[in-house]
Amino acid sequence: MPDIDVDVQAVRRLEAAAKRVATALTALESGITSAGDLPDGAFGHLPFVSDLLREKYAEQVTGGSELFRSGHDAFERVGGALAGTAEAYERNEQDIDASFKAIGAGTGR
């Protein structure tokens, strides 16, 4: 069975990148939400048509915000999973090191 060699620092860099993407998606979500704050009359004053345009625009803003929020949540989960993975590898390395030290102490080395 081949040894598994993991670059824990690379996993940490991926974790940081995932968290940066999550932060960027939050900023985009905020931008879309603020784009939804339109003044009265932004779509004119045509009966029925103006209200229809305003409703469709609001749907797009809401949908876009939800997509960016979902993206943020997904990248937060990825970042958390990568953090857990890196911590597990680090603990494993510490346990292996401690085991070798205990064996060395037990054999008088």
C-alpha cells in the first residue's frame, strides 16, 4: 500500500481561498441587494407595465441574492471541511511522532 503524502499547507491555502471566495460572494450579494433599492417611478408610470417590470426586477434581485448566498454557504462549508481535513492530518502527524517517541523511550533510545 503506498504512503499518502499530504501537503497540509496546500490544504490550508485552499481553505483560505475558499473563505476568500465566500467573502467575495457575500459582497456580490450585498451589491445585488442594494441594486434592488430603486426609487419610485424607476420603471415609469405606465399602467400595468410599470408594476410588471418592477415585479420582474424584484424577482431577479431576489433570485440573484439567493444564488450568491447559496454560493457563499457552499464555499464556507468547503472551507470548513478543508480546515477539518488539515487539522486531522496535523493531529495524525503529531500522534505518529508521539508514538515513535514513546517507542524510542521504551527501547532506551
